[in-house]
Amino acid sequence: MYRFATFLPTLLVCAGMAHAASATEATRAIGAMPAWFEPVAQPRPHAKFLSRGGQGTLVVGQNVAAFQSRDAQMSLRLIGANPLAAMSGSGEKSARSSYFAGNDRAQWRADVPHFTAVRGYAVYPGIDIVYHLAGNALEYDFIVAPGADPNQIRLLFDGAGRATIDGGGELVFPNGLRQKRPVAYQDGAQGRREIAVRYAMAKNAETRFVLENYDRSQPLVIDPVLYSSYLGGDRNETATAMTVDSSGRFWVTGSSASYNGLTIPTTPIQTSSKGGRDVFVAQFSIDGNGLALNYWTQFGGGADDEATSIVVTASGLVYVAGFTASNDFPRGGAAVMAEQAGGMDAFVTVLRPDQGADALQYSQWFGGNKDDFANALAVDAAGSIYIAGTTQSDSLPGVDKGGAQGSNRGGFEGFLAKITPTAAAPLQYSSYLGGDSSDYVEGIGLDASGGVWIAGYTASSNFPVTVDAMQASRNSNFDLFVARFNLSKSGLDSLDYGTFIGGNGLDVLRAMGIDAAGQIWLAGYTFSTDFPTSANAFRRTPAGGADAFLLRFDSTKRTTGAAIAYGTLLGGRASDVVYGMALSPDGRVALTGYTFSDDFPVLGESRPARAPLGANAFAAVLDPSKGADALVYSNFVGGGLNDASTGVAMDAAGNIVWAGFTYSLDFPVTNGAAKQSGGGSSQSFVIRTRVN
């Protein structure tokens, strides 16, 4: 089961935007992520550094820069250059990467440095080359020392076809690549002086530079720029969940398809994928009006690995849950299962990022003979992990040892599992939850008395509700459900509470949370015309299509209609879908998702210049204590194709960060973004918004 709507099949490219409650602020965008150079694991003459960005994989070696995307490949070679030229990274960043690929620890890498550029020294006598990234372009500068001869520079492009020089002085290749007209300059006491320069093509397809007179006693810089209008990413990457830690740092997780097992001959470039999608985890901190990337890691095996949930504890542990098809998924700690059971299995992974190569503290599968998807994650004070999700398996580990429901009653079935990593037998509890039709679990939370709440939506008329249910029967083809487990009990007694919630149409849950007062918050979308709302709602009547909803379920009044302590709709005349929710300590709630509505409410911003084309990502903040004035911030962003936000986090200072993915080539980014355009495949984004 894939959690996203069918209109968006779903590296990480991030665009940063900053918003205030009254006006948009200028901000520094995050740009492409990853958008840095890092040393390859096993350096070879033609592969010393690589950068895996949204436009493709770039590998730089001695006298060669090789590009690979899903749509194109080519390489740039320096003909006649020094084959022993030294290379080094420059502009080292504070952030680091870690990679945990497969289950062979000898292949894991940690504390991989990030560089903004790579320099090759004396590639020709007296001439260095510096590679660096700018947006969706590769720039490479030749630094010509005083007295050195720039006529030594000879370039050959392989894999792009024979170039021609157009009327504007640019190199144009048959496969769509272009290289801008070169620039040359000298810096002196009187400032920068531009030197006239142009390309010249030799009969053997080599490219050279022709320069007018310049001061040969001073250094010279020649600066061509290689770019493409379509070189569309070797990644298909999706941000799926976010959280904020006790220090106010934001964490994003998701999954990435990238070319990892790089097998690159000198020319042309050939790359191969290690396999499927890997999980990524990134950490950001507030940096002025923007965001700064502090940490990046990827982990996974030879098949698809998808992250759905993330929790970060005050002790610095990062918990990630999701699902994997990899039989070599990286593992550590006491096993829940000896081997992957088949199809997709749920997984849970615990990271301590400050431990370098030992960062992976615990990682295990959970699943049965068919597909199992962990969609939600919670962690208690003792470090026990609770995962909940949906399964098609006929059997799951431990369900026959005291769980509330020991069998799959039909279709997709919900499940709950408790795993204690420090225990010799880590699986502490396991149960199905559902009826004879499809049941989807989307949220989990822990209350102060040790109860485990899970929520989702169900098509089962015989879903196991309890005698004190607020709503005893299903009202439509899909209704929400809320259930509480008491894991100190066994068998049916461990299911403490279960109820339907819903109206006369399709109701779908996408997010759940529990606040400090123990109130259960639910968010998603509904087609019901009588969806339960409260008298103090922001809006009680549907606006059209699917409407986003926000509910607060009062667990102290769960047997009566008063259990819906707050309920509101949100949206416009078309369909509006919530995918993520965040609760603030001050009682405000942030929602994010996507909208097709051109009249989606906009507050705290000027209305976008045009109506949405396709789906646009949105973020909204509500303060339920303000009744009809509950909406304190709302806006949507997007481009000409589909855009969706899938996760949101909110800190105590009113900063919200929302993340998702876009197919739009014109998705708006702010000045300073390292990547000003996407590559044509899905690109993820991160937006920072300030709400007063």
C-alpha cells in the first residue's frame, strides 16, 4: 500500500521560502539537497568526488567530469591534461553524510565530508580547474597562472553528440545540453576586467578558447557554464514525514531512488543503481530567515526502502519506521525475525547521528508472508518502540501470544506491535486490528497512563468497536476509527476501546497526534456532507469536493457525542487533502497537504498571482480557541504541475517547516536558492514559514 493519492506517484531537492503572518520575508533557499561534492568510497583516477543532485549524478575525476541522469549521459574530458593531477575538495561544510547500505557493516560509511567545490591542480602547466555547482548548472573555472598558456586547454564532450556554436556564442549539443558563452576576466587593483573570449571548434570535435589580448603577468579566469533544460534527475525522491526536536532543529525523512553503485569508465559514464529506493534522514536548523542543513544520512538495501514516520527523543536518538523489500536491509540489535518474510516488511531503525559509523543503533524487520506497511511510530520514555500500520499477511510474528486479534479477518488489516530493542526477545506485543474488509492504520500515540491509541479508516462494518463506542456502526463506505490498547492486559482485554467516527461519505485519516492534555487530534479529508463538526468550528459546511478536516477527540468523554471536542472543515470549491499535522505547545495546530481549490483560504499572505494548476501544496495553522477566527495562517504554493506537502513540524517560536514533493519545473523558490529549477522528475522541497 502506497500512502499517496494516485495522482502523484512519488536527492531531496529543497526550496526554502519564508513567510510572516503579515508579509512574505526574503530568505535564503536551501537549494538542492544533496547539492554538494563528497569523496567517493573507493576513489579511482576517473572518480574522485561525486554529487548526486536533482539533475543527475556528477562524478569528477582526474581530467574528467561525468554526468548521468535517467534521460542522458555525457562526459567532459580535458585532452592532453596531466594524468597525475592532484585533486581536493574545497569549501568544506559543517554538515556530514552517512550511508548504511546493505547489511555488511564493512561497506557502511559515516562522517563523509561535504565540499562546495573540487579543485584539480596543474591539470595543464600553470592551469588549475575548479568545479562547482550553481543551481541546475555545473560551472568549471580554469585558473590560468601568470605566464601560463591558455591554448593548452582542449575540451572533448562524449555522449552528447557533436556540438555546434549558435549565434549567441553558446555550444549546443544534439541531446539538448548547452554550454553558455564563456566568460573570462582578470581581477586587479582597478577591479575586475572582462576579457573577450569565444569558443572555437576543431575538426576532431575538440573545443578550445580563443582569447583577446590580456595581461599575461596577472592570473586569468575562464568561466564556462554547462547546463541543460531537461537533464532530469537520476532520482525520484520524496519527503514523507517531519518532526522537531527539543533544541528546535527540524528533521525530515523520506525515500530516494539514486544511482549508488557507481561503475564509471572514463568515458562515456555508465552508472548502475544499487537497487530501488533508500531511506534518507536530514536535519535542519533555523539560519536567519532560512534553514541550514546539518546532517544527512541514507540507509537501505538492494530493493525498495520507504520511510513513513520519524520520532526524535531528547536524548538524541532518531527513530524511523517504514517498509522495505530488501532482504539485505541494514540490521543491528536483537532480531525480531531471522530473515525477511516476503514482499514488503515493516521496519524500525534507531540512529544516534553523533556516533559516526556506529550511528545505526538498532534496525529490524517486522512482517509476515505478504506485504506489511508501518505507517505510524511512537516511542515511550523507556525506549520501547510502537509501530502501527496495515498488512495483507496471513500471519505476523507474535500475534498468537496474547494479542487482541490473532488473525487477519480479510483484505488489508491494521496491526500494532511493541518492540523493546534492549530486550533479549524484543517483540513484546503484536496484534491485528480490523474486520472483514479493508482497514488502514495511519496514526499512533501514547497517553500518560500507558495507553496506546491508534487511528485510521475502515470499510469493515464489523470493525471491533467496544460497547462504550461513541459511534457503534459505520455510516458510509469508509469511516474513521479510533482505538485504545492497554498492553498490560492480554487477549481481547488488551483492546480497551474502539469506535467509528464519520459521516455519510468517504472519510480518510492521514494524521494523528496526542497533546499534553491527552486529547486525540485527527486530520485528513472527507466527502461527507454531515461530517461531525463543533459549534466553535472555523467552518462547518462543506465547500465542495473533498474538504480537509481537523478533529479533537476528548478521551474522557469517549462514550458520548461530546467526545468531539472540536471539529472543523477547511478548503475551497475543489478538493483539499491533509497529509501532515503538527501540534504546538501553545495549542495551535499546523496542517499541510495539497489543494485543487483556486479559492483555498489565504491568510497572512497576499493571494498567489494565479489560481492553482493541478494540485498545489498548502500549509495552514489553526488556533481552535478562536472559534470562527481559528485560521491564523494559510497559504498554498506550486507551479504548473502537481505539488504536495506531506509533512509539517512546528516549534515553540512559531516556526513551521513543511516538506513535500513537486513535479513542477516552475515551483517557486526564493532568491539565493542553489537549485532554481527541477529536473522533470519528482523533486522534494522544504519551506520554512514564520507564524506570529
